[in-house]
Amino acid sequence: MSILTDLTPAALTSAIEENLFAFFRAIAGLPGGEFVETDELLLHRTGLSSPMFNGVSRTRGVPIEKVTGRFSQPFFWWTGPQSSPGDLDERLEAAGLLDAGRDSPGMAIALADIDEERARPQGVAVEPAQDEPGLQLWGRMFCGAHGAPPAAAQAWVDAARRLGFRDLPWDYWLARIDGDPVGLGLSFLGGGVVGLYGIGTLPAARRRGVGSALTLVPMLEAREKGYAAAILHSTPEGELLYPRLGFHEYCQISRFLGGV
């Protein structure tokens, strides 16, 4: 998809989901992956150990049991403005799927509006993680920052391993303070915008600008490539940070865990 230049609220609202859908297509493009796209749904499966790598989105009136029966391992069911019916979230919970991030603010910013001086914290360095040792460190940061099980982090390492750690469709980022790793993030160019995912900071390093740095650096890199907007789905911890950086909420994205 071409770079998004229409930064109206309607276009940004759409881009928040389109980046996510493009992300799932990239995940399914891994060796051994599968992507299904119909009028009813988007579905991706890889067999990797994290539900991020197996899921369904943009469902439109599809019976819930028809979808859940297509997975043999944990998966995420994503909902947003392009999903229907309007009470789908309630139906998913009633069907036994677990709240894994309901009503997360879908946010966006025009990259021309970045207040770089305000956003760039002193003493925090951000670097890409590109090889196996770097990705293993990234995985340890993922567990430490998000309280995730090792299998969830290992899936991201295994995804890169499937590609031989070359030509990865997304970028892994590490943050350091005085040389010590303190945080991580991930960025993906798709749907005409740059999407920011998984940003997290180790508990001992919070409130030191790590999240700001991990947000800023991928946005500046995308801006240098000609991109005009960034999107993200905020966690509760980020709902205060991101508006200070200039992000605005345009929609809500929900995520439910099935297959457990």
C-alpha cells in the first residue's frame, strides 16, 4: 500500500486497523505461515507459540464457533471499527474468550507534528536488534517489561530465525541507559503508516523516558523514509504518555484470547 498522505480523522481511523491487518499478512508470510482473507474474516496461522502469531480479525457476522474451531492452539481475536456486529466484544466474552486488552485506544499522530526536543529523553539510547543474540536479549526484555511467559517472547525470536535473521518484515528495537538494556519495542511499515507495537520498559527503569525514546526513534526513521503518520494501540500504562507526545485517539481496538 502506498504511503498515507490523507491525515483526516477518517483516514487515520482506517489506518490504525489497516496497519494491523498488514502486520498479520506479514506474519503469515513467514515460512510455514497461512493467511486467509474472505468477506467474513482475516485469519493468520503460523504454528508459533504465541497467540500473536495465530489469530483472526476484521470479522463480519461470522459465527463465533466457526472461527474458534479453526484453531488448535491459543489465538487472538481482534475487533475494531471494521468488525461486526456492534456487540461482538460482548458475544466473544459470552462464548468464553478471555479479555486480553479490551477497548485499547487506537491512536495516531502526524509525523510532521512530532515535538522532537520534548520527546527525546536524555541518556536513553535506542538501537535495532537484528541478530540472534540481539533478539534473545529483546526476548528477555519482552518478558521483563510485559510480564509475558518465555514462550511468547521466543515466538518472536523463532519468527526471525525462520527468515535467517535477514530481511525481517518488521524492526525490533532495544533501549539502553548507560549501556544497560532497559526496554524494547517493535515497528512495522504497513497500511501506509508506521505502526508501533510492544513498547515496554523494565520496572526499575520506568519514568526515565524509555517509552518516549522507543516511540520517537522508529517514528523519525519512518519520517525519513517519507511516511507521514504513525499509529499504535495504547496500553493503560501508555494512555498518559502518548497524548503528551502528540498522539490522538481515533478508535478502540479490542483483543480476546481463545483456544486456552
